[in-house]
Amino acid sequence: MHKEFPEEDEIVLGTVTKLIGTSVFIQIEEFGKEGVISFSEVAPGRIRNIRDYVRPGQKIAVKILRVDRVKGHIDLSLRRVSAKEKKEVFEKQSREREAKVLLGIVIKDNAKLEQAIEKISESSSLAETLSNLHENPSAEIANLEKSGLSKEEAQKIAELVAEKERERFVIVKSRFSVSSEAENGIEKIKKLLSVPNADIKYISASNYLLSIKDKDYKEANKKLKEITDMLAAKAKELGCLFEIKK
């Protein structure tokens, strides 16, 4: 079920609504609640002009310090949010926005769309539901149907999610050749090519293609180099001839 209040130490996204005295008022979007940041929790040291740090209408990542559920009061902090936490909460918002757009492609009726989003969000975030749809389509399609979608709509959303996931990845490749003149050369080559987390395909006599998939191009190339370096070292150890093809 969707929580009524955020938890202490949770990082959430909010919008600055007003600046009064030494307080910054924040609308916490996910919970529909208002929270307050005292100037001491905006930044360390003396603040001469609060608008150098925050301004009305600005979206910021804040940390929940204290929650008074009886009074409905929420104390927040800006300065205690790390750069990593800030990045993560904005990425979460971006995924939620993408998920709503994706649903809107399939569900044209606005009233039905809002109803479906509200129903889905009762158990988990919309982005999380669509992510699970990619991992376990059969079960999640059934859950989407329970949220008021037709089977055709749920299946179409599953197809769009799968297509979107494919777009998120980059694939880098490297061709190489490996051979051995030893009597047990085939066994040596099999041993050499048994690399975990690597896609190695046979092309032709002695020629192979190594493919690495990752969400980040730089990271994919890093992994590709690590694996080819490892293959070269292992080939030398096994007495195999190994060569990277340009």
C-alpha cells in the first residue's frame, strides 16, 4: 500500500513553495504533504541570501529528519543530501515520468489512465511495476489487468517496456582468433572460451566474436578490454595462439 507519510532518513523530491522568516516550505510531491527546512539545514555556515540556495518553484532533493504524524509536521534537510542521493531521487522521478508517458501511449482515455496509475501505485511505484513487467511479464500482465487494463493493453505495454529496455543497452564487440596445435587443442580452446558474463560466438575456422552488453558505453568498453586481456593471458598459459582482429 502507498504510505501516507515518508519515513525518517528517506530522501524525497520536493518543490519549494515559499520562504518565510528562516524557514523554507517544501511540497513533498510523492506524499502530498508539506515539509519545512530551517536555514541551518539548507547549508552549513551563515546564509546571507537564501535565494542563493533555493527559490520558489525549484525542485530539490531533501532528507526527512523528523515526522510528527499527529500534527502532520515534517522537518527536512537539504544539506544532508549527498550528490549520489540527489542523483538517485531525480533519476527515480525521471523513470516515473517515462512510465506515465509509456502508459499514455496505450491508454488514450485520460480518466482511465489516471485511474490505472492510481491503482498500480497502491502496491508499488509505476516505474517499479513496469520494470517488473520486463523481468516477469506473465505475472505483471495479470496485475495490470487487475488495475483495470484490458489484456491487449497490458500486452502492448509489455511490448513497449521490452523495446525500451533494449534501447537502454549498448553492445560493443571484438573479433579474435584462437588456435592450438596441441593434441588436446580443442579441449584447451574450450577451456579458454569458458568465460562467465561474456557472449562469445563462433564465426568461422579459428575466428570468434566477443560481445559485451552494458547500459554505459564507457563501462562496456572497459569490460571488453578486461575480458580480451584475460583471454590473451589465459591463451598464453594454455599454449594457444591468440590474436585480436582489427
